[in-house]
Amino acid sequence: MSADQTATPGAERSLAEMFRDLIPNLSERAEAFCVSGEFLDDAVLAAFEEQMASTVEELRVAVDMADEAGVRRQAHSLQGMGGAAGAPEISVVGEELSRLAREGDFALCAALAARLANWSGLQSGTSAGPSFPLIESLSNAPEVRGRILIVDDERPNRLYLRKLLTARGGTVIEAESGEQALALAKTEMPELALVDVMMPGLSGYEVCRELKGDPATRDVTVIMVTARTAPEDVERAFVLGAFDYIRKPFHARELLARTRHALELKRQSDALHQWQTRMTREMDAAGALQRKLLAREPFFGTAVEIRFAHQASMSVGGDVFNAIPLSGDRVCFYVADVAGHGVAPAMIATLLKALVEDVAREQADHGPAAMCSDIHRRFRHYVTNPESYASMFIAIIEPDGRCATFNCGHPPPLLIDAHGSVLPAMDDRGGMPIGLPDAAAASAYDASDEIHVTLPRDGVIAVFSDGLIEARCKGTADACGVGTLAATLADAVRLSDAVDPARAVFDRLTAKGYDLVEDDCTLMVVRALDPASLRLKRTVAPTHAAVAALAAEVEGLLRNEGWPEESAGAVQLVAMEHGANVVDYGRLAPGEHIEFRLRLLPVGVELLFRDRGREWDFAERLAHARRQPVDSARGRGLRIIEAIARHSDLIRADGCNTSCYYVSRSFRVDDLKRMGDES
């Protein structure tokens, strides 16, 4: 059979008549398997004849053995290649063979197989001459420029699809099995795969699942191609990640249109993914910068200690907070929450931080209400969008614990004494959020709305953003609420060895199942230090002798306070090793000194060092020290400090190194030995 013979009515009648007594409605059913004949050249037909000979022989063997699966496998091949080769009646024969095999009628299967063998023998060797030229009728069909993987075990089908797709601009890669397809998908990186469902070895469904399950190939768009039409077959393909499903026989224009549509959507998806990746990278960079601007490190003042915990819902966040030292050992602290999420609120939050800190240094003597009025005026000068605003709580704390506060639409803070008892709530008054009052007003906020409180010794005031109390428990969907937050914070304050109550609250709420990433969450815990806890304050010369004298004084003080020799000696070691590191590596300028203070706590001691030496990374140096032999002198001091101090804060700000170590009274030398064993 040659290419031009496929169009002759006589040939069609001959084929139909050959099977009419076995399949009476063959001609009518064949219409459903007709495909476009534009690419039926001699090469396609030669491949069809070769495949037919192989299929007929394997069919004969399967029928003789009454092998249902074998008959249906060859029947499926006939269904797929008949239409592609311009012989839709062969597809009907395949469909009928599949049905008869399911019913167990192998006698009729044998009759059909015999007719097929006869017909195949008549066609053998009749194709000759040059390849049939491409028909111009598809010249205006959709173009399919892209890399396309054809996965089909039937060579005529692959050949037909190759000619069709390459004629419209596609670059085709062929795979005759599922295993080969998976290998080619990794090396050739196709954009789209046309996958036959029924194949020996890996089925099309398995190929789809593997492609979509492998990070290297999951972006390949998959279109399933099959004669199977049951709804569950279609559903299974989509469940496994297929983009589309084309039923055999397919029409050339339909296949081209679906292929082009899939390629276009993939490119749009790829472009969107690239944009999202770029935006994520830029937001991560912006978030890293913003986090550096936010003072997450604790603030150690003369009479106050402030701890922060913060979790942004995105790479960048709308919460800002800080503690600002003022003259006379006063401290201004604030938490603000810009409405909205994303880049714009984050940028506004960064602006607001700069405004607050400028105003705090310029207007603190006028009180928090006047400060808020000036912040609002400047905010409206820079932010003209009336829908942009920020809630804020701001306060100025004196060395004796007196606080002047102002609330601009922010959740009121919590007050807790040194024993962990929640104190009566502050009055709920203040003003609207920053950005909302009339900008033309002479004063946006009134001093009469300020609230003044005095914190008890070692008592705390806790300021938080609404994201924290609105956080929902993953198990019950219940909001955290002020009650749960207050109880959790009170527990953290009550524990004398909870060095960082803000971080402890975040950890405990997370452990209870509260989701702290749905919204920006911020908690600031401000502790008014008990003056009686400050037991030692020294200015130390940067020499080994002066450091040794300080360390001995520390050990003597603790022994006089009834500390065990082991734990007092451990604190002495921390003071000695840290001071020695500053002397050896700090490179202090002439005339510079090491500032030191010691606070005695109920179950431990806090050592605070400050120096204006060069900046050095404690974590990096400690990591280097851990890589040294255990008996090496290099890094020995850092390893000792790490083993003894239960909590460490190492901060570089405003050209000053601040190092704070907390050592428990219950420390034992065995803890130091364990450090050596682990090293």
C-alpha cells in the first residue's frame, strides 16, 4: 500500500468488505478513528506495515494461547496505529479484539486475527517510491515551537507525530518506552511530553507520576494520549499531574492546538515562576536589611533591661520596635504596627522607625503625647496615602521605674511584678493610630491622654503587636488572646532563671500549637532593674593583671554571698577568659577601658562587659575553636565560656561591644568536664 492508495475509495471498500461479515457496522465505527491524512507519506506507511506484521504475529500467538492480556495488548496497538496510517478500520478491529478477549471469545478473535494476517500479507511490499510531500492544507495550522518528547511504543505513531510537530516548528525527541522517556527527560529537558498510556514496561501513568515526582523533571508539561476513554482513566491522569488528555484517534489540528496551548501556558508559568523567584530573592534581601535595622538584640541600660522577640509573617514585616537611650539614664521604647502586609507596609515601617527615633532624641523632654503629634505630622508629610497608618505604643522610663506612656490605637501593654503576678491593666485611653488624625490640627494628640505608671522593682511592662494575641492554635483554631499571653508571660517572669522572657513566651506559645507566622508578631519585655541587684561596677584597664584582679574580686564577692566554691570559681573563669580575649584581641585605643557590672539574681549572676575595641564575631571564633584539638590553647577560653554560661548575649552596636553572660548558681565542674568529653 503506497501513500496515494490510502485515498482511493476502492481500497477502503476492500478493507471494509474483508471484515464486514465479522464486524457488520465496521464502516460506521471507523469514522470515529479517522485522522488527518496530511502526513501519510510512504515512510509512515512503511513503518505501519512493519509494525502490522509484528503485531499480527504476536496477536496470533496470544490468541492460540487464549492469553487475554496479550490479545488486548496487541488490540491496543491496532487501535492506536490504524487511524494514524489512514486505515481506521484496523482501529475498529483492534477495538473489537479487545472486547472479545474480555468476553473470552477467542474463536472469533482467531477469525479476526486470520483476516488481519491475510490483509497484512496483501499490503506487504506495495509501498514504494519517494516520500509523499507534505500537504499544504496545514500551512495555517497552529505553530508548536518548543521541545516535545513523544513517548509511544508504536513506531508509526511516533513517526506520524514527529512529521506533524516538526512541520509546525517543533523540536521532537522520541522515546519508545517509559524507561527511555524518563532518561531522556533528564538529559534533553523537553518542555512538553506527549505520553501514550498503554505501553509495555512502565505505563504512561507511571511515566507521568515519575516525571511529576522528580524535582529534575516535574516542570515538564504532560499530555496523555490514549484510546482509553473511561472517565476514571481521565481522572487518574489528572490526579497524577497531567496537564491535558487527548483521546485517540486525534485530529492533527486539535493535537496542534492543544500542544500549542500547553506550551504557551508553560512558558507563562515559567515566566511567573522566574518573577516570583526574583521577587522572593529581593524580598529576602530587603528582609535581611530590615532585620538588621530592627533592634532584636537586648538593651542593657543602667536601670532597665529590654528583651525583644519578633516573627515576621513574610520576608519583610510591618512591625517596628526599638529602645532608644536618652539623657539622664532614661530610655524611650516603642512598638509600632503598620497596617497591611508586603513591601509597601515594610517600607513605611522602616520610615516610621527613623521618624520615631529622630523625634525621641529631639522631643523626649516634651513627653510622649507631643512626640506622637510630631511623629504623626512627619508621617503624613512623607506618606500621602490616607489608607496607610500605624498603631503605636510609646513610653519613656525613668531610672526609678516611672513611665510616661502614650497609646496610638495599639493593644494596651501588660504589667507583671517580679513574682509573676499580673497587675491591673492600664487605662485604655490615648488616640487614633499614627496617620489617621487630621493633619491640619495643631496637635494630633493631647497630653491629658498620657498614662503614667511606676514599675515595681524587677517588674516588667510587656508591649506586643496584635498579631501575637490573634495567633490561632493549629489544633483548635482558638486565638491566643490577652489571657493566654498574660499567663504565659507571667510563668516566664516567675521562673527566676528565665533570662529572656520574650523569647521564652514565643517558644512556649509555639510549643502549644499557636501559629506565629500568620501575621507579624512582636513582644517587648521591659524590666525595671532592682538597684539592690547591682553588686559590682568597675572600670577595668585592658591588662591581664587588671582582668585577673577583677576576676578574683568577682569570686570573692560570690563566696561572701554563700555561693558554692565550684560555681563561684566558674564565674571567675568567665570573667578571666572574656577579659583576656578583650586584652589580646580587642585592640583598644590608648585610654580606653573595659566597663564591667555584676547583677546578683535569685538563682544566678549576670556579668556585663562593654568595650570599644574592634568588632569580632564570637560565634565564628567559637566555631573555629571547636575545630582545634581539645588540648590546644587556641580557643580554649571561648570553649570554657560556652560551657559555663547558660545564656550569652553578644552585641555590636554604635562602635561598642556588649557581652552579657548568665551563670547559674547550681553550676558544677562536671558540666565543664562534659564539655571536654563532647569536644
